[in-house]
Amino acid sequence: MPNSDPPHEVARIARLAHLELDPEAAPRFASQLSAILDYVALLDELVADPPMGGPCEPRLPLRADEPIPSLSRERSLANAPDAAGGHFRVPRVLGE
Amino acid sequence: MSGIAGLDSGEILRLIREQQVSALEVVRECLARVDTMDGRIHAVLRLNPRAEDEARSQDRDIHASRAGPLAGIPVAVKDNLLTDGLETTCASRILSGFVPTRDATAVARLKAAGAVVICKTNLDEFAMGSSTENSAFGPTRNPWDLERVPGGSSGGSAAAVAAGFAPMALGSDTGGSVRQPAAFCGVVGLKPTYGRVSRSGLVAFGSSLDQIGPITATVADAARALAAMAGPDLLDSTSSPAPVDDYIGSLDGGVKGMRIGLPREYFGEGIDSEIAGAVRHAAERLEGEGARVEEVSLPHTRYAIPTYYLIATAEASSNLARYDGVRFGMRLDPRGRLGEMYRATRGAGFGAEVKRRILLGTYALSAGYRDAFYGKAQRVRALLRRDFEIVFDSGVDVLLCPTTPTTAFRVGAKIDDPLAMYLSDICTATPSLAGVPAISVPIGLSSSHLPIAAQLIGGDFSEALLLRTAAVLERLFGRLIPPAPEGAAPGPGRRT
């Protein structure tokens, strides 16, 4: 990784991704990601600057803007780890 | 193989039509085969407890002459496709216990055509991997050699078809996840054009790359499956309104007069010489059938893997943000605080490869690096697509090349070296990035009795042409059937 301290950089990225890592796993991830990033540096050989390309750019058909049935509240909540009063219930948000 | 197991869907449909066998008997025999063989292979994560009831329902439709074109055909479904009322885990702890409230469109269409889902198959967690070793529920083994991987990420589906559990399975292909396991297991795997099959109900990995594709015993099976699934879907705005061709009707068209290109970049460094030789031999045989074969170039091919692993991980890091313990799947809440719940749930729920890719993708999209990594990869992607456009605009109909750089490798051989694992996709990632269709078809066995496959790549929506060309290869080289596993010593496989 370009940063001089790859394990520290991995910890920073893990925080961005809301991902808890085992302390002992971070150095291994750091060395593996460094190797992968060294490899993707192959792209620096190319100076080309064409437009970005996806496979479906020419057309994205839109359906008619008419209401159609969607999932019921009950089915939407069917897999919730915790639900109450027709809502997803989560731990405290404020005061973190 | 005996009885139903190992027959292709055409043969099963004929037996059902002639009333030699019922849909229920077909499904029971396939389930019995899973029961006796899957302990060693581990292709199947769970059986569909309603499969026999659904087969009975098909039998009633058959007797009432209102059966669909796939009535009674058993299908195995990769466990990243939603199945109504049947647990869908993506082989991840984070989704264990998740029971979808609807079918993926592709599954719904196969069922509407009369197919019976018999089981959900193993995969690399969230389809991230090339060996099916990244499953939270343990690896799948290759029916050709239980010490070897079946490929991935749709390794469970490919192994299930090779082992004769079903003539037809569904996989998903983001950078080769249908074609590479099909090649390793000696079966047929088709990645349709991006947009040909609705992605609705496919758990998202790399949304600009993901396509659902059939993994099947024969080329005709793949044509039948695609015919049932293809076409626009209101639930997926990237599904294409392009007309759906007659895939089954064009299977016998042959290759006379067809221009077939051999992209030289797929026959050089990193490609096993035995595989390159087998594919060149296949080209000579197609020439004997009246095709014109010429060498062509796709000059940016060497940039495909780095491009793929930046775009796919960037999209994955975004798509996998939804697994946060709020709406579905597992939740760890050690201290009753939201942020800690997110981190703990994701830390415990995801396996190592998924974490690696989330980290890489997050990095590639993060402030200060986005243009250098993700932006650059998107620009190179356009160059890769242009390579194909130039070749197909020059009048070449189909490209012929290897599907994989090696035959199936040993379990454990690459699991600690992510980069070596990523290079397994070297022949398959480029068509995925370009969005074009490609099919893998077996063309013989290596000196160590492992399947070798050829890949055919076509222009946008050329699936009928690919299937027709693959049908010629299948006629020339035969189907591959793995050696009998029941306690028998590993021996040479055979052709039919």
C-alpha cells in the first residue's frame, strides 16, 4: 500500500467499511493487499484516457411510472433480527 | 451412471412425454443420488423439502396437457439466488437463517416452465472466489478427483451437474464464476450477455458484471435453460429489451462458413501448454467442419485481471454495506450501540476473502484514491470492450480460447495466496468486463484425467451463435462423465 504503514492503513480502511478485524489478522491483510495493489499498478502502464465504460450505457429502459404492488410490511420485517411496532429495531443511535 | 441421473434434460423430457417415467420418479432419483453421493462432494447446502410436492404438481400438469417446456426437469440453484420460502445464505454466516419472501426472476421463470428446484448449492461466500473453498460451510470437492477443487464460485452447481444430481443448475458469473467451475468439472457453462437475464433476486456482488447463467450436462440443456430465463424484467432496469433468439431451434446450424478467431493473448504465458494445444486442436476440428479459423489480437487482455479486481471489489464494498445486522441475517450487539453492532456483526459474519475484497474496494473508492484506482479501471474497461468491438466489427463471428489457464487444482493449493487465486480468472474476466457472452464447453481430458474446456466468446446477444458452435464441439468431442465414485478407485473418465 502506498502508505508507509500498511497495517495502520488497513485499520483506517476497516473503520471506513464498518468492519471489525482481529488484531492478529490486520498484518496479514496488509501484506496481501499490498501485493494485490502492486499487481494492479500494472494499469499505470496505460496512459489512455478514454471515456469510462460500462456494459449497458446506451439505454436504461424505464418502466411506466405506475404504482405496482410491493412487499407488505409483514414480509419486509420477516427476516429482521429485531422488530417492534412494525419497524426494524436497532440499538441506541444517539450518544455513541 | 444408471437410470435418470446423468441424462440430459432432452432425454428426461422424452421419457416423461412417453410416460416411461413420472416427474416425481425423476426428482426422487435425483434426490436419492444426492443422498448417496454428496457426503463426499458437498455440492449441496440444503435440499428443497417441497421438491416432491412440486414434482407431483408437474405430473398433474403433464396429465392435463398444460405442462411447460421444462416440466419435471430437476434444477440445482446456487445459494445466492433467492428462493421463496427456502433459506438462502450465499454460503455466509452473516445470512444464515435468511428465508427469502420471493423467488429470483430467473428461478421463477424456470419454475414457470415446469422445472423443479431440488436443492441449493454451495459457493464461495457471496460468490467471491474461484475454488468454492471460501464457503462458510466447507469446501465442495470435484467429482473427477475429490482432492481437487470444483472451481468457483459456482462450484456447487458445477459439481452437482457433473455428479448427475441434476441435468441443469443455475450459477452466477461475475468474472468467470459459471464458466471456470463448468470447465473444471467437465460440464457446460454459459455466461449470457450482460442484461440478457434479469438479475432481480440475485444477491448483488459486482452489479455491472453479475449475470446469471446455466451450468448444464449438455449444450442443449443450456439452450433450454436460457430460453426459459432470457428477456426483459420490470424488476431489473438493466435487463435488456433486445429480442430473444430461438436458442433451441438454431442448435443444429453448424459452423460452415463461420469465421472463428483465436485471440493470441489467450494461448501464451500463464496458460498450460496441454490446454492451449487441446484448444488449437479443437480449432482444427472446427475448420474440418467448414469454419474459417484465423488468429486475432485482443491487445489489452493483460490488464483485465487488475481492472476486474478493482471494479468488482469497489462494487462489492458498496453492495455489501447492506449487511449491517438491521434488516436480515445475523446481528451481534455486544454493547447496545449501533456503530459497534455494525462492526461486530460484519466482523463476525464475513469470512476472510469477503473482508479482503471489502477492504480493497473501500480503498479503491476512498478519498484521494478513487481516480487512481476505480476511475482508472473504468477507463481501461472501455479499452477492453473496444478490443472485442474491433475484432467482431472485422467480421469474426466467434472467438475460441481456453476457459482456464490450468485444469482443476488441488484443494488448499491457492487458498493462502489471493493473487494466485485471482489469476485463475485470467481467461474469463475480460468478457465479463466487456459485457459480452461466453460459453465453456468440455473438449477432452488432460494427461491426468481432468477435464479441459474451450471457451467461445461472441458479440452482444450472440448466445444462439455460441450455443450452435458449442453444439458442434460437443458433437466432435463428446460429453464427459466422471469416473464412478462409489468406493471405486479413481480411474479415467469416459466420453459418451
